[in-house]
Amino acid sequence: MSDKFSGGCLCGAVRYQSNMASDRGGHCHCTDCRKSSGSGHSSHLMLPAAAFSVTGKLTGYEKPADSGNMVTRYFCPACGAPVYSTNAAIPDLVFVRASSLDDPEVFTAGMIVYASRAPSWDVMDTALPAFPEMPPNAPAKGR
């Protein structure tokens, strides 16, 4: 995996890059991830905010997550594509939507969270560790 990656929104008005690879990522089936993705889950790469830079205008939508922490989801106001999110409880991290990557192979899932909320039609890799909610030793995810 390259140490750098890039991505952006559907229309190209928002672009980002990271100067480091992400070694953590996963699929989330919480209600907010399902609704904001238009699918059965969202997939995220987790990395330090200091390694992530964005150009273009974004709109943020702030809402408390299941954990009670305030999560802000950033998306392109022109095309509506989700780009990344932040969690107020862990401000030094960003959670980049794998769907926004230029090279989708940059993403590797390491776990499934909120598996108890997964719809039956959204079948995941059974080899991945799956947690009914957020595992206690994992940082709160920026769903």
C-alpha cells in the first residue's frame, strides 16, 4: 500500500489527500452510516487529522452518534457525496469514506461494528471480526 492516497466527491469539486497510509478501517452498520450512505453500511479509513488535507467547499452535518459523542459528517454541497467525518471525542482523527477514494484498493477492512443493526441483505466477510456495537477498546468511530 502506498503511503499517500487521494480522493474526492462525485463531481470533483472537493478533493483530498493524505500523506500517510491508513492501517485501520472498518465497516459500520449503525443507523447513521446506513442512512448517510444510502446502503447497508459505510466503510471508513481512520487516520490522524494532521495527515489529511481537503480542498473545495464542504458542508457539515452534526449529530450525536449512538455513543453520545457529536459526529460531523462532511459532504459536497454540489453533488451530495459523503467525504469524511469527525468525532468530537477524538478530534485528532478523521474517518474517510472508502467510497470517496480514487483507488478503492487503498481500503482494507479490519472489523465490522454495529453488526447487530446490519440488514439481512448486506452480507459481510465472515472472516472479519464483528461486534454487535462498538467494541470497548476501539476508539469511537466517526460514523
